[in-house]
Amino acid sequence: MERVRLSAALGAAPSAPCKSFPVPELSRAPASPCSCCCGCAWGCPSSRSPRKRLGGSWDDTSEQVALRVPRQLRLLQRLKAKPLMTEFSVKSTIISRYAFTTVSCRVLNRASEDQDVEFQMQIPAAAFITNFTMLIGDKVYQSEITEKEKKSRDRIKEKRNKTTDDNEEKETDTFRASLVIPSKDKAAFLLSYEELLQRRLGKYEHSISVRPQQLVGRLTVEMNILERSGISALEVLPLHNSRKKGSGIAEGDVGPPPSTVINQNETFAKVIFKPTVVQQAKIAQNGILGDFIIRYDVKREQTIGDIQVLNGYFVHYFAPKDLPPLPKNVVFVLDTSASMVGMKLQQTREALVTILNDLRPQDHFNIIGFSNRIKVWKDHLLPVTPDNIRNGKLYIYHLSPTGGTDINGALQMAIKLLNNYVAQNDIEDRSVSLIVFLTDGKPTFGETNTLKILSNTKEATGGQICIFTIGIGNDVDFKLLEKLSLENCGLTRHVHEEEKAGEQLIGFYDEIRTPLLSDIRIDYPPDVVEHATKTLFPNYFNGSEIVIAGKMVDRKFDQFHVEVTASNSKKFVILKKDIPVESQKLGNDVTATPGPVPDGGKDPNHIERLWSYLTVKELLSSWRQSSSEQEKEQLRQKVQALALNYHFLTPFTSMKLKKPGLRTDGLEDTRGMSAATGPETVVQSVRGADMQPGPALKKPYSPRIKISKTSVDGDPHFVVDFPLSNLTVCFNIDGEPGDILRLVSDHLDSGVTVNGELIGAPAPPNGHKKQRTYFRTITILINRPERSYLEITPNRVILDGGDRLVLPCNQSVVVGSRGLEVSVSANANVTVTIQGTIAFVILIHLYKNPAPFQRNHLGFYIANSKGLSNNCHGLLGQFLNQDAKLIEAPAVYNKNLSGQSFAQTEGIPEAVLKVKGRRVPVVWKQRKIYNGQEQVDCWFDRNNAAKLIDGVYKNYLASHPFDTENILGLRMSRKAETGSLHEESV
């Protein structure tokens, strides 16, 4: 029989045994120093000790035998028997900021004996696990969420107090499951969790841990984002470095990880990260790749916020912008006890200096250093002036570490300073009073009872001062700091020993540096809303977001009234709006659920699950703050009831595995049960009902793609193909470095303009030219359906369509939006496709060890010109809808009409072409294009194409990279129209 151990319940608490079969131990605990990061981990030393299981135990004599085997031999045995991970995939779907994530891991035991396997996955601490499924051989172990018994709950509390301070990864928990796989058999793990993304510094961030612990043949991370109001500023960050030795990417890396493909339209985006084994090995040979992170924001138009109503539930996202900032009254309280000696205090000083420089003229501030003595800079708050800022910096640098830690005394002094300032000054502007409190330890001097410190602080602030706390290191009493912030309208952050405290402090301050509103109240009609989450908020800071979700009464109504009142600087703000309800209901074509089906059997929607998520979070927060045992028990029961209904693993629920069942035929190819399936059908339905689907994902173009001969490349050599007459013409343009040439000008018709900027280089020795010129930048302006700017260099592509996106050229990626697609093939080419009817390929030329006359440069090729108009102009564009005819050819050419190459006759006597009514003397040449991969026979116009092109060289000079003026093209167009009218009249 398979032996299974699981760790899933919060705090590594064991779940109650099932009567019919051995139950694994489930735990979801903060990562401890002995954990093997995340993903699937094999042979973790911490899991190799004699094993115990719930409801019984067994002896593991193999561990004792192994002690007598030489260490090198044991290592070889473990490596040889290491199970093979055949697949590691993560799929995350974000609907209106609410993320559903499913992790799938498949393992093969290649050994001739049973093997232990441990699955680990690092998940955000704010997320709720909703489902876990294991497939072992032909058996399926499905999880269920159950009540947690009170005795067990007491043990959990004790365990969490021991492990919380050892949490090694910031804001994450680790889910663990271990089992024994029979010889030559397979196993699969399926884990699902949900979370609401928080907006910080103007962006939502979603992070997926990619640490499978070994190189994987099939590794995929897929993220789908659906935002009804529109997606803006989407970016994929480099893989985030782990603090574990030998893993992650160097700090200098920029742009998305290799193999990332991005596809985006107005409201939907798909991001896929699918590295090959070779690409994984380049990142980290041990399989610990790091965190795959995306950031984005949404478009905001309504001042009152984004309100969505769906089948009896609503969510209100409130994030106003373009408001004048409120003045701040801020006291910085810095721990200067002996434990802060060294880098911690030095980094904190430097961070505070940076923060002081950021204070606004209308702000007031003070500084307190504390150990067992309270050292106040000034006895009152000072205005922000150059002299005061300079003196404040000097005071910070003179603070020296010594003594113990009087947390209560420091907080009371800071609160007194703020209360006195507000009471003694007739403040015309409304202001916000804040305390930024930083410590690395526990209270050791003065009042040391944490409950007394909390009550003293709450009584002194009177609900008028917000406290923002930062705990540094592993010795800090983070529970105390967390409660101080929770009870006083603030936030808290935990900075670990190996992290840079200064950077964390600056980042934390940036979130609260700009208060825009205070005393915010959001009202909904009581006869319409049955239950809503918190509607009163002390402050709103720029770049953040207020989220309220609610359940509506069970009756029909057409409109939903929302009213927001708040204070902004010198006035009250009142916003009112009636939101139509019926138009926002989801259609009947939704057949799948975005999460587990509740006991009532009714299909939930993402807004309902968001409401339940927020409600549980707020109840847990109230439970932590409460000091009444009766109130805490009532809150616990409410949390437990909601968590059971919506299948959330919380501190008051546990996860068990049901009696195993036989696998059905279709289960092998699924991602688990309903909770693991995710909201894909919902996404498809919403997109189908309300929005245009985004363009399909395509593979990046291969460097050997079949393209047209019409191009300009090299120094710069132009090639024009006339397919109707089976002729190719080539010419050179000798420009000056810095010149910007018009290559394609069709701004008035198709809305497309292409310009190229020249860079200079010395001529090669014994060459006939004084200097060489190459294209270092190609710029493309697309004016329809919306204006977009593209700037392409050998190193990067900048796409600006309202949201600026920078793509490095050394990584393959595809992005698309509103009929425009940009495909980068790493260090090879960039393909730009417009409305499916226009395509340009920009070839990238890079030199590892360039000669003095060589420069990294670009080549421009026209792959599809069907969408360009007959009025198109430019050095290349003017020939796209024209034809050429050879009217005088040398005899040697007539003998080669069969089309074969006649290289032996290069430089044959001059011939004459007729192009656009002009006679152009030419000679025959051979020219290689597309990096020498293709050779073309062409008729070469000497003389800088003086008789071939319309006008003269200076007519093709643009004033700036995105210049669309095309006087020459307009003149030629009008001349052609006049000529045709004249012919008709004759």
C-alpha cells in the first residue's frame, strides 16, 4: 500500500484521521530554513528522518543501515534513485484582479524499488488553497475541506508561534505533500489556490514560483488576464532571484525570461513561459529558476471607480487619480538599540535620508531614535524647509546603536508629538498623521507586555493616527508589529536578515508617500445590498486601491446607487452614480465554475468568490484584533462556515484526503477536479459575450522565413523586386551619418510610415568609399486603428501605443494588440505585422568582435505590402505598385532568358530600364541579401539612383524619426491624377 504524507493545514498541524484508510499529514506552513524551496523536491534531508504518520507509525530501519554506508556511496544511491519529473506546469487565470492558479506536477519512479517523493509549492501568503489531488498509479486521492477541532486548533497556534519567525521567503507559505511511489509507477500532484491581487505603486503583481528542483522536459507557466475595463502597462519581469545559493538569474538581466511569449489586446492578455531544458540549464542547473512575475494596471475612466455586478454579487474597485496630495504630519521612529549595529543601521540611515528628500513643502516631520532611552530630535514637528531637511539628516547620522528596546515609550512619544501639533495649530488644510516605525527586536525595556503596549497605543492614537511598521530580521516580534498596524489603520512589512533594509524601507514609504483622500465612506442602498465588506477607510494613498465586495438581495432591480464621501485637502468630496445592473450579468453559456462548487450546488462566479475571499480575510483580521474570547469564538464560527462553503483552507479549517477511488479514463489528461480546472470556460464566455478575442499566439518568426526581395540592408544597399516583369533592380544611397531616410510613406492612406536613421563608420582599407553608413534605428508609425510608435535598434524594441513596452532583442517574444503584432526572434530579426495585410522584417546584424569599419546595424525587408496603397511613397515604397521594363538589353543578356544565373558575365554592357516613364541606365550585378542566405540577380543603377527615384536625395530626408510629411509623394500622386485626366480628355 502507498504511504502518503501531506502537509497542508496552516501551521503544519496534523489533520484528523479517516477511519477507512491511513491519512496523510497535511501542512501549509511558512518555509523553514531546511525546506527545499518549492516545486517538487526529492530527498530533502528534513524529510529523511524516521517517519511517522497520523493514526499509527512505522520504523524506518533503512535510515539506520544507511548510516553505515560511506557518504559518497549514499549520495550516488540517492542520485541514481531520484524520481524523474516529467512535467511541471502552472496555469493562472486572473479575472478582474482575482486570480485562480493551478499547479500540476507529474513524476516517474524509474527505480526498481519504491521511492519517497515530496511535493513542495511556494504560494502567496494571502492565497487560500482550494483543492489538492494526488494520482498514484490507478488511484485518485481527492481532498476535502473540513472543520478543525478545537484541540487541534490549540496545537496549531502553538506551532505557528514557533515557526512564523523562521519564514525564509517574504510573504509566502509552503505547501508540502509526500508519498511513496511504487517501482516503475507514476504519480501526479494537482494543487489549486486563489487570491485577490493587491495594487501597489500603481501596479498589480502576480508571482508564480518556478522551482521544480530539477530540469524538466515539459515546463510551462501560462497566465491569462481578463480585465473588462482594459489592460494597461503590462510587463513581464526577469525571473526573481532566490536567496538560496546557486539559483536565479543575475541582477543585471532585464526584460522577460527567455522563451516568454506575450499576446495582448484591449481587455485580454496571455503570457506563456515555456523554456526548453537547455534554456532552464542556462538559468539554473539545479532547477530552481525563481519567481515568474507579471505586473499590470487597468484603465480607469470613472472617478467613482470600476463597479461590476454579476448574478447577485458586486465588486467596487475605487482608485481615484489626478487629485492634489494631502499634507502629511509624519514622525519617523528608528530603533537604535545595540542589535541595530552595522549594516542594518547604516542602510536605514541612508534610506531615511532619501525619504527626507522626498517630503513635500506642505508636510511636517520629526525624528525619534530609541533604545532604552527615547531620543527626540525636536520637541515639535517642523515644516519641510532646506535647512530643516539638512539638520534632520545630520541628526540621523549622529544616532548611535546602544542599549535595549523601549517600543512602548517610543510610540507614546511619537503619538504625543502628533497630537500636540494637531491640537496647537489651526491647520487650514486637512492633513494625515502618520508614524513610520522601524525595529529589529522585541520590547526589552519599559513596558514589555505586548497586550499592554497594544492597548496603550490604541488609546493614545484615538483612531486619528495611522502606524506603519517595519520589522527587520528574525528576532523581531512581528506579531506585535502586525497588530499595531492592524489596530491603527496601517500596514506592516517584514524585512529578513539577508535583505537590504534600506531598499525595503524606501519601497514601503513609496506606498504611503502620497495620501490623496482621508475619512472615506462608501455607501450602497441597504434595500439592495444584503452584506458588504468594509466600507469605511481612514486614508487612500496614490497607487493603491480600495476594494469592496457585496452580496445583493434576491430580487430584480435595474440600477445600483453608489455614493462616496471623503476629505481632500481643503474640501469634502461627494461622488454619486447609478450603475446599470442587468447589462452586466453573465450569459447562460457559462457551463464551468471558477472554483469548487459549494454545498448548495449553485454555480458560483468570480465576483462571488472574491466576496467570500474578502469577507473571510476581514473576519480573520477582526479575530486577530479582538481581545474578547466570546467575540473571537463568534468570528471563528463565521470564518469556518464561509471557508467550508467555499472550500478555503484557513487557520480554522483543515484538509483531508478522501478514500481513494479508481482513476477514470479521462482523468489522466485533466488538471484535477472542478477546483483545479479553473475559470477557463468563464473567461471564454465573458470574452465571447462582451469583447473581441485577442489575436492567436504565434511562434516567433524563424530567421529563415520566406520574404520578399524588396529591402534595404548593409551599407545601405537597396533592392526592389518587380514580380510582374520578373525583374529586380538594385541601387545604393550614400547618405550622411545622422540622416533619417523615408523608406515607406503611406500615412494618409494605410496610416503606415517607416523611417531609418543612418550611423557612420570608417571605410575599409583600400576601399573606394570615404565612409560607410548603416541603419542603426528603424522607426515605424502606425496610425490606424490607433496610433502606435515602434523604435527598433539592434538591442531593443520600444513599442508605445499609450503604454510603453520595452523588449530586448536577445530574447524571443511575441506581443500583439489592436491589429499590431511584434515578433522578436532572439538576436535574429523583428517582424512587424499590421492588420494582417502589411508585414516588415527587420534583420539584426551583430558582431562579436567588430572591425573598425563594422557596426551593429539593421536591415529592412518588406514581407507583405498588400495593405499599402497605390499612393505609397518613400525610397522603397514608391516602387511597390509599379512595374519595370527592360527596353535595351545587351546581347549577352538575351542569351540568358532561360533565367539561369550568369555570374561569369557580371559587369556586362549597360542596359536601359523603363521605370515610371523614365529611362534608367543600368548594369547587371549579383547581390546577396538576408545575411548572405539568398543571392539575387539585379539591374544596378549607378549614380546614387539619381534617375531611378522620384526627386532627389534631400527630398527623402525626414526631420525626426517619426516624421510623416511626404510632399514629394503627394506631388507625384497629383501629377499622376492630372496625367490620367488629360489622357481621358484626349
